[in-house]
Amino acid sequence: MRAMKSAKAADAPRVVDILGTRIHDVTETEALATLARFIGEGGPHRVVTPNPEFVMAARRDAEFRGILNTSDLAIPDGIGLLLAARMLGTRLREHVRGTDLVLRLAECSAHEGWRWFLLGAEPGVARRAAEHLQVQFPGLEVAGTLSGSPLAVDDGWTRESIRDAGPAQVLLVAFGASRQEMWIARNQEALGIPVQIGVGGVLNFFAGRSRRAPMWVRKVELEWAYRLATEPWRARRQLALPRFALLAAAEMVQQRRRRRRP
């Protein structure tokens, strides 16, 4: 694919620490090229999509924080991360939306012949998501879909179901944070799939169950507000956002005090 071939993925992208969570400073095009490199290399790679909610959850859960901080690629999937990085005296160059990155990967996969497996979401959602993706990207091959279970006790039969579908280069896991990241961390080596991504509610978008914010809303970085308006149940989760902002501001003040000390 022309865009993919012209992109250069840094073997070791710059890492930015946001309140204890490691974020890679990559653009969307660099992230896509990195995923292509992972597929070319073979072997399992864990990809995570941190946003401010992830960072706050990671501060409470050391296991989740460890999984995020040992991932092969952690894209900056939240405008709050870019703002916090700027406050803390560093920089993340681009807000890389996980949904858009997955769509670009689907386009590349249709051209390159990379097979997908979709795991998670409510029964039937992964199958409908696969059908819609294959209409949008003719040639995209989905090896299989499964609602599955995020519970460790069910890992064995879930892995068997994925293996029975045949080889795959991309695995999307939609159990919601942090269960999907923990599931991938437990199972990635046994499965050996080159790109394994926790995608949260993305399959609901692809299946037509949830609406994405209009493009103009995304451009002004208010997608979080649109999702809150259309999915009011998210209000409790988004209480993490003001706490994240306060912590980033407090860290900025502490950094300035440290710099002023003789």
C-alpha cells in the first residue's frame, strides 16, 4: 500500500510519561507503519490505546499499569494526554484515535491479505462488525468472530476457538478496559498473533450499534462530549477526566518548584 510503504515507523519511538503511564509519541501514519512492521516480524505484539481514563485506572491498579507500560505500542488515544504532556514540559505530536487507526489497518489488510479475528462485545456484535468492515473494505478477510469471555477460567476454550478459525495476523479484543488488556497479556504468547489490540467499544461503531461523533466534532476534539451526550451511562467513568486534569496541574506545579530549588 502506497501510504504504508512511504511511512517510516521508528523502531523505538520516543516515550512520554503521563502520570506514571508510558505513551509512545507516534503519529497515526507512524503507528500504522509500526503495525505493518509487527506483522512482518511475526510473533505476538500487544497494542494498547491509552486515554486519560486509562491513566487514572492505571494509578489505582498496578497490574493494569504494568500491562500498559510493557506494551509494544501505546498510542496517544485522547486529547487530554496531549494537553497533559504539554503542561508537563514535553510533547505528543498527534492525537491518534484508535478507531481511525483500526480503519486504516483494515484498508491495508484488505490489500495485503492480512486475516483478522474479532473477539468480544455482546453476542452477534463482532459478526455484524465483520460484515460491515468487509463491505467497506472489499477483500478484507475475517477468519472468525466470537463474543467470548474475559475470564481467565475461559481462556482455554477461547484460544481454541481462535486457533480453529485458522491463521490470523490481527486480533481485535473488545472486552472493555482493563479486562481486554489483561486478557491479551495472558494469552498473547500462546496465540502468537502478530498484532493484538484492545479496542473497547470500537466493534459497536463498526456494527452500527453506536454512532461516532460527526467529523467536525472530532476536529474540535469534543468527541468525548458527544459520547457522553449520546451514552449518558458514561458519566460515572468520565468523572476521571477532571481528576486527571487536576493531577496533571499538580504535577506541573511540583516540576516548577523542583526547577526553582538551588
